[in-house]
Amino acid sequence: MKRLLKNIEGDRAIWAIVTILAILSFLPVYSASTNLVYVANNGTTTYHLFKHAFLLFCGFFIIYAVHKVPFRYFSGGSVLALPLVIVLLIYTLSQGTTIGGANASRWIQIPVIGIGFQTSTLAALVLMVYVARYLARNKEKVIIFKESIFQLWLPVAVTLMFILPANFSTTAIIFSMVLLICFIGGYPWKYLASVVGIGVFALTLFVLTAKAFPNAMPNRVDTWISRIENFSDKNAQEGYQVEKAKIAIASGGIKGRGPGKSVQKNFLPQSSSDFIFAIVVEEFGLIGAGTLIFFYLFLLIRILIAAKKATSIFATLLVIGVGLPIIFRAMINMAVAVNLFPVTGQTLPLISSGGTSIWMTCIAIGIILSVTANKEKTDREINDENPLNVLHETIG
């Protein structure tokens, strides 16, 4: 164990934040899992707790393994991984998993361990690395829109095209993050405006086509529209969930009901994932909510610091590209719970149960730590090459 700790590199603050968030997740996940046991008749509370612990253990192993990989390898890796991810998305979309009568073709089952894998989250991560690579390689060049269409926007469009039919919210988040990193990376804003216009047109065309041929993608477009239309409708399914979440938050008060004493977890269908923030507030009150928000803001600060201190343009864009979506997803999850956003199905990173969300977040964290570890090595090399330090060591 000591040998393992000695080999841990990178930003220690990020390591600490991730560890604390993982530890804090056990109580709400264990408490909310009673909903899965008694409502869905799925295992026991102990089973769900150990499953969550196993996923987190694997997640930390992933962080450790990824942060040992020099970050420059992720550039070429994204080029190789993107076609494979697209094939995986096509397979996921075509295999047609049906949940509750609606087409929810966003998961594939890992047969050995029996865990569902959401391929869109992997696609998002690979795509952000690919975009960071393109921007870094063209930073000193004059970007021509026609050339960037094939090198940048065609891969983005193809990836999003296979995510959109099953998961609009993830598509919107990925597209927003791509636009943000392009803006930060110096991509001409006038071209970005054109891309936004094309994106809106493509989405409109997709919705009209889906409405004209409803059997092609049953229920998905209707689901998006109903979530927006029923945003404030208490009688709708989405409105019902939000109302229960608001009751949970309101009953939490300052200190909360106490660990395991949530009442609304028995009524919220997604109490251990999409609406776990409401359970946290109900059981731990405003103090618990403030603690979570503090750690996410602290993580955001450390991500921005890591990006600023990065040793190359690619490293900076890489940290921003994989780091900001973690904070963005956390903000959306909490906004849905307090009824500021329509229901999106986004989990709370490192807190919600679910293998895909945890593992993809851990890969992103590992990439950020790889960048910060490289910065530490560079600083040590510069320090070792300093003539004054060499002289001091010789005299010593």
C-alpha cells in the first residue's frame, strides 16, 4: 500500500476531492437503494452498497492506471478510438433495448459482470480529446471553415448523430462542451455561429422526420417534447418526480432528517441516481448540500488551475475538455432536482450509483492527473538542471 501511495502523482488536491466525494457517496446510495429493493424488487441494500463499493474501487484503479499514461498519448489514441466508438454507438442504437415500453437504446450489457454500459459517455470523452487535439494542432494556423468541416465537424456530427436518437440531453451537453472548448481554443466565433445554425437546423429536421415517421424511433421525440411541456405540470410523470424531489429538499431543512431517514426515497423512481441530490438534502440538509457544492466548486478551481499550469496547448484544452463536463453534469443534476431544468437523466458525478458514469468520470480525472503529473515532472527536471542546484548538491 505504501509503495502504491508513493507512485501516486499529479494534483494531490484533486486526488483528495475525488476520494472525499467517493466516501460521501456511500450513505446516500445505501439509503436510496431501499427504493430498488422494495419497489423494483432488485437485490438487497447490502448488495447495492457492495456493488457501489466495487464500482468505486474499479474507478480508483482506472484513475491510477490512466494517470500513469503520458497525456500526449491520448492525442493519437483519440484518433484510433473514435471510429471504434462510432461502431459501438451504431451497435448500441441498433440492438434496441426497451425500458418501460419506450425505446431507450443507450445501453449495452457487459455479460461477465452484468453491468449496463452507456456508450454515449465513452463517446463524449473520446470526442472531447479529439477536438482538443484538432485545436492544438491548428492553433498557429489560419483555420479555413471548409477544411475544418471534414477534419473536425464531420466526426463531431457523426458521433452526435448516433447519440441523438436515444439521448437528447447527452447530445446537447456534448455539443455545448465542444462549442465551449472550440471558443477557448481560438476557433473563429463567426464559424461557430454557422455551426450552431447548422446544428439547430439538423435538430429541427430530425424532430420533424421523427414526427412524420413515429415507428422509426418510438416515443423518444415525444418524450423530449413532453418533458419540456410538462416542466411545470405536477400531474405528469416528470412533474411527479420533481415534486417529490422538491418535497425532499424542503423537508431537509438546515441539518436534514439524518442518515437513512429519507421518506421521499420511497417515491422517487431514480432516487439513487438522477435524483440523489434531493435525497442528500433531505437527509443531510442545507449543510450536506453546501458541502457537495463546495467540493464540486473546489474541483472546478483545481481543474482551471491545472489547465493554466499545463505545459502545452493540447494539455490545457485536454484538461478543460474532459474536466468541465464533470462540473457541468453536476450542475445540471442539481438544477433538475430543484426544478430549474427539465428532467434530463444526468447523474451526479462520483455520488450517484451506476458503473458507466463512475468509470467515465474516473477516466476523465485520470487524464487530468496525467497532465498535472507531467507538469510536476517538468518542474523537477528544470529544477535538477538548474546550475545552482547542481552546485549545491556537489558541495553538499
